[in-house]
Amino acid sequence: MSIFDFTDGDFLMDMGSGMAMDTEGHLMQNMGSGMAMDLETGDLHLTDNTSSSWANSDDNDNW
């Protein structure tokens, strides 16, 4: 699943366990409530908080 990042205007690709990578290669950690933290810079990003994003990502292992 991809999650939209409103701060950068790009997409995050879900890697499971609350981790994602954006289209520029930055690792992101889900912080809950529609927020993600860039693990390289520590910046917080506003993300899509719908049922198709991190909210149920543990149910979709992509195996």
C-alpha cells in the first residue's frame, strides 16, 4: 500500500511494522494520528490516515 505524504507531496511505500520509504528513499516511521517521522532528519510529516494506509497495514503482509 502507498500512503500519501501531504508535507512533501509524495508517496510512502509501506514496508510493514510501521515503517515506510518515500519516493526519494527516506525511511519513515509511523507516529500515529496521520503523522510520520523522517528517520534521517527527524522532521514530522502529515500523512494520509485512511483505512487503506498504515491503519491496517499489518493485515497485508504482501507475501
